[in-house]
Amino acid sequence: MRFFVDTADVDAIRELNDLGMVDGVTTNPSLILKSGRDILEVTKEICSFISGPVSAEVVALKADEMIAEGRKLAEIAENIAVKVPLTWDGLKACKVLTGEGRMVNVTLCFSTNQALLAAKAGATFISPFIGRLDDINLDGLELISDIRQVYDNYGFETQILAASVRTLNHASQCALIGADVMTAPPSVIKAMANHVLTDKGLEQFMKDWAKTGQKIL
Ligand code: G3P
């Protein structure tokens, strides 16, 4: 499973990228707000050191305007994936933009039917939001599993980009289900290194090592 990092925080992306943990980046209007930076400027900076897909989201609601915004965002770099919302207009924009050879990430997906439409409109990525379904007592991971089955049933090439990933269980289950990509905040990716038994085992090793009185260096 590829890892995209879900942030517009350049320092956080660099830290994870230096460890080989970043296969791409996703942003959205809320993350741009959080960064406090200009969308064109920060996206360009991210693309200067990330070679995988970098999603930048349109904010228009009508297809024609989404297409115009998407073309402008795509001018930033060759690896821009234009992010459009899963609305009827978003699907129209997806069809046009993918027809022009651009990568398109269809976002705010909350149902299998929506994912099916995005695939038929030629989406490069579909972004089902796991955490936000869990928020309303639905099962976000079940949606990932259902979309996997539907796409496999018919051989759709649209990649499942599991989004709104907030927990360690979300991450591991996405990998088990076979999501193509997971996008998660840096904090979730870093927390994947943690295990209580690792901490406990290390503490014991340190105690025993101290008793040996030895040094390696
Ligand atoms: O990629 C979409 C993601 O940013 C949404 O996450 O936690 O705001 O639901 P969240």
C-alpha cells in the first residue's frame, strides 16, 4: 500500500519523505487554511521535492469553473492530481480533465455507488472518507472493502485512496483490505511505529544492558 501524507505542512512532509514514507501528498481547502499559505505557492513547493501525485483541490462548484481551476492547478507541476468533489458537476469535470491526460482525485466519497460513478467517469483516484463515516456511526472500513470488491468485479483501474484515516486500525485494515493508497496525517503515520510491547521490551533491555557495565562505543 502506498502512503500519501495528508497535509500542506512542508516540514512534516520533508521529515517523512526523508524516511521513504511518502509516495504522494493530499491537500484540501481545510489543510491549506491550516498551513496559512497561498495554495499555488505551497503546492509548488511540495511538488519541488515530491515526485509522486500531489492532490490540489478545486473550490468551484460548477463543472466549467472546476475545469478551469483544475487546469490552472495542473500547470503547477506534472505530478498534480486535480481533486474534485463527488458531485454531478465534479464527475463532469473529472471526465474532461482525465480526457486531457490529467490525474484526477475524486474526493468526499461516502458510498459504493459514488465510487462506481467516479470509476466510470475515469477517475485516477477515489477518496472514500473512513473517519467521517465512523463519526456518524457507520463503518468506514466496510466502504473500503465494498469498493475494493466492486472495482475488482469489473476490473476498474481507478485507485482506492483511503482517506480520513485517523487510527492505527484504519491503517492496518486498509492494507489488509487492499486499498491501493492510504492518505493519513503525519501523526498517524508516525504512530504506526508504536507498540506497547516494543516500549516494554526496550525498557527491559536498557535495564539489563546497564547491569552488564559494557559499552559499544
Ligand atoms: O483526505 C481527506 C482528509 O483530510 C479528511 O480527514 O480527518 O478531516 O476527516 P478528516
